[in-house]
Amino acid sequence: MKNLFLAGAKIIGLLSIFWAISFIPSIGWAIVQARTGSMSANVGAILNIYIEFAFLLVFGLLLLFRTEKLATLLKIKEESQKEIKLPASEILRIGFIFIGIYMLGKALPAFFKSFYLLSKWSEFRENFDKTRYISELISSVFKIGLGSWLTFASRKVVRIITTKESKLNITTRSS
């Protein structure tokens, strides 16, 4: 039970970081609002964007790198009876590959759309929010990089995440 919790929490932590990266275009919008002076009408929305971004990022990082402490805090114990004999590191690896593929599937269309619209900027000048598409392009580049890393280097990602844990390395246990 504990190994399944550890692997699942790390996968959710990674998804949380992905969702935090998805807020980058909204942060770009908030910066534009602050520059144009129309921020006073949208203070609630802008604060919500920053708070949600920060919460998702911190929550994801805590789940990724402090999973053992969370399991101890929640009093999740190792089962005495035998469970599925799949190592936790393999569960993590499979989950990371799925998340990486998901990220690539979501980020590639956004990247190409933003890239195309920015290349045609001179045609749309009057009704074109350049900052929005630059923010979307930056966000999609981060997502493509992270998705590629998770998909094609999942073993290395698992090693990095699990060695940052406490003395109890989940890659040495089985589920």
C-alpha cells in the first residue's frame, strides 16, 4: 500500500507542476494588465492566477520530493501481506511516460498555433495580442521539454526524484 501511495503521489505531483506551467499564459496576461493600468478592475483575477500558480507549483514539488514524509504524516504503513510484485520505480516510470505523452499531446498543437500566429503578426497587428501568444509559446516550449524528458528519459527522472527522498529509497522496494 505504501509503495502504491508513494508512486501515485509522485505522479500527481508531476501533474500538478504541469498544471502550474499551464498558468504561464495567464501570468503573461496579468503582466499586460498591470502595464496597461487596467489592473484595478481585475485585481481578484490576477491574484487568483498568482495564488493558484504558486499553490500548484509548491504542492507538486512537495509531492515529488517529500513523499516519504507525507506518507509518514498520513500514517500509511507497509502492508504485511504480499501485494502486486511490481517495483514502485516501474510504476513511477510508466506513470511518467503516460504523463509525458499527455503533455506532448497537449503542448504541440499550442506551440504550432502560437508559432504560426506570431509569424503572421504583421498581418493581424491591430487586433493581435502579441504578449498572449508569446506567453503561450513559452508555456508550450516548457511543456514540450518536460513531456519529452518524461517520455524519453523516464528512468533518469525516476532516479532523480527518488534519490532526493530520505534514506528510504522507493526504487529498492516492491509494491
